[in-house]
Amino acid sequence: MKYNILWLGFVMSFIYCVSTSQTSRIKTSAEKVAAKAVKIEDALVPGNHKGLKSLKNEYVNNFQIGTCVELDQLTGKDGEVLLKHFSSITAENVMKPQYMAPQKGKYFFDNADKLVNFAQSNGLLVRGHTLVWHSQDAKWMYYDDDGKEVSKEVLFERMENHIKTIVSRYKGKVYAWDVVNEAFDNNKFRESKWYKIGGEEYIEKAFQFAREVDPNVKLFINDYGTTSIQKCNAIYEKVKAMKEKGIPIDGVGLQFHITLEYPGLSTIKKALDKYNSLGVELHITELDMSLNNDPNMKEENFDKALLIRQAYRYKELFNLFKQYKSITNVTFWGFNDGRSWLTYHPVKKLDWPLIFDKDLNIKLAYWGLVDPSRLPKDVIIKLENNNKMAIAKPGSPKIDGIQEDIWDNSEDIPVNHFILGNGSTGVGKALWDDTNLYVFMKVTDNKLSKVNEAAYKQDCIEIFIDELNDKSSDY
């Protein structure tokens, strides 16, 4: 029997996998290859990109290999690595509405033109990102000259003009568009301005407008967290309904911002199977693999064994992707660790999520994708070194808020996994029997508050049960 708990508090936020067991701690299946206090470079395999296998050529019979880029990455060593390993590019920012349509009646094409022209000159495909989004959007579309929200009719007129202006300009040059980005919030539509003014219809209108000016471009709906059951079902039902109504949609974009633990391969496969049954193309659109969520992490304390597990995790993912003919593009959200959004969003921190390091040196992740025989022996990160895991011991305590002696047998679970570097501290404990999981929490907080009207946003503790072992971070 296993229970997996996700604990979430307003002033604290932390994740635990709590496994029930009557035995001792789980042991690693392989020795750790080094102590923690090492330089990250020690785990890198030196090499010159000119003599390396091309990543795009390794998967030429499976899918396109892409990356997102900014304009300054099109030249110099970045440009060399880009052209060596990737067959498609996505503008990380310059094609978003905020930059393409900064003011009413004014469009700015220069930067997008430079990216598209570079791609055309070098035989690269371009994924357009994105036409409609609630973030980095053209906010003027929502309001009239007096600052009041426009009607649905006016919003759709402005959206039509925007989409047709952009899509027609790059007709024949952009091979796929993320038409609508992040339209879902778990199992329901996101309460964005687009939805509040235009309702669910705005999604269908966006696809229709794009198809009217380019009959050949591939049109995608794109979102994050697409392996969670709730969002997977919501996207599936929407795409299915669009196809039944004759709304032009060619594929689903799956962002895949993942970690070493989440989501599990079985969860990913279930989601891919569901999307695959729609009969549309699938693009992995924003792949990266975060190794750190602690803004206080120092480079000298980074455990390089994580780079080994990362390499095997990438290998496992790509082996799974290759099983689906519907997956026609796998795009990394960047190609070197120094230029990843994860190092500055949602907070500045160190991270190593991509296949090349900040200096474009070859990481083990690269070998995991082109030659796994070059990898060290795989490791399982020891449980005692994983601050997200703990053991729930057997026991049946009374439910009375009193810490009776039976809790002494349960190990302490530190409440110290913070969001954005902030939170309170405390200790949790967990016990289980054949019918129940019991949790006891003690939290230290010197400043209690009930300012917010919503109880769940006051000082509180929330405990979520991950019944399907999805190791979900969506709560």
C-alpha cells in the first residue's frame, strides 16, 4: 500500500511523496558517483560540437528537433550550435502579441522578420508562438478609448485583424502556429480576458481566422501541465468537439516543463495515448527538465548525480516519444542552461534543465539522447537525501489533535520546502493503517493572519492526496 501526499499551505508550500512501509529506508540501486561539493563541470563530457553527432540527424526519422531562441543566439557560437543540432526554431518572445502589436493600429515586425529570414536562409522550420495568449498579450485589444471593456464583437474583430495580419505576413514561412496558448486552468477554461469577454467561442474563432489566410499552415492549441488527468481530459474534449464541428485544428502542443520526478513515465504515456486517439499531430513544444527549485542553492552544493539521472530521464522520454508517429516535433525551451527561463522565473535561481551547459559544453543529457553507452551507471537519488520524500509508518492514532505516544514512532517531515523562497517552518508526521492515512502537523509562524476573506488564503495547511501517484505539481 502506498500513499502519496502533496502538502500545500498559504504561507508555505512543499511537496512530499509519503510511502507507507514496514521496512527500512529504500536503498540506492547504484552508488553515487561523487560527493556533493564538486564543480558541475566535472560531470560534463568535453568535446567540440564540430566533431559531434548532430541531434537533429539522430532523430530525423522520428521527429523534428527544435529549440526556442532570441535574436542574439542566431550568430557566434550559439548560432553554430543551433544550426548543428536543431531543425526547427520557435521565437521565445518576439512573436508574442505584446511585441508584435504593442499599440492599437501599430505592428512591429522587425525582430520577427529577422528570425524568420534567418530560418529561411538556413533551411530551418519555424513554429510561430503565439497568436492568442492571456500573458504577454496586447492589452489594448480588451478596452475601448475610455478604458471600458469592449464587446465580444469588437474583441473578435480585433483578434481577427491581429491573427490575419500576422499569419498572412509569414504565410509559407511559418510551418506551424500555436494559435491559442494556455487556454485551460486544470479541468476548466482559464478565466482570461479572452474567455470573460468572448467565452469559449474565442478559441474556435482564432483557429478559423488563421485558416482563412493560410490553408496549409499547421494550427495547434498549446498548453502546460498537459499530462495531468484534469487538463488532459479538458483539452481532449475541446479538440474532439472542434474536430466534430469542422473547426480547423491540426494538433496539440504539449509544453513539458518537467522535473526529475514529475510526471512519471506511466502518467506521460497515458496522456500521450489519449491525445494520440484524437488523430491529430502532437508537438512537444517547450521541453526542459528542472533540477532545482531552491533560490538559495549554491553551485558548490549542487549534486552532480542529478545530471546523470537527468541524462537517463531524457533518454527514457525520447524512447517513449519515438513510439508515437503522431509526435512530429520535439522542441526544447532553450538549448543551454545559461539562457533558460527557469533561472529567472518565477524567481532568480540556479538550474540545469537543458542539454548543454551555460558555456555550451556537452552535458550528459546530450549523450543520453545520442549515445547512452557514454553515460555513467544510472543512479537513484537516495531517499535520505531527497527532501521531498518520507516514510509513513503503520499506526492508528486517535483523531483528537493531541500528539499521543504512537506518533513518536513516525519520522519527522520538515515543512521547509518553500515557494519563491518564502514560507514558514514546522514538522509533519504520517501514519497509516488498512483504511486511513493520518497526518499530524505542527507549524511555526510568528505572524498569524486572517486578512484575506478566502479561508484557504489565510494561514492554513492544506493536504492533497495524490491518489493516482501522478506526482503532480499542479495543486
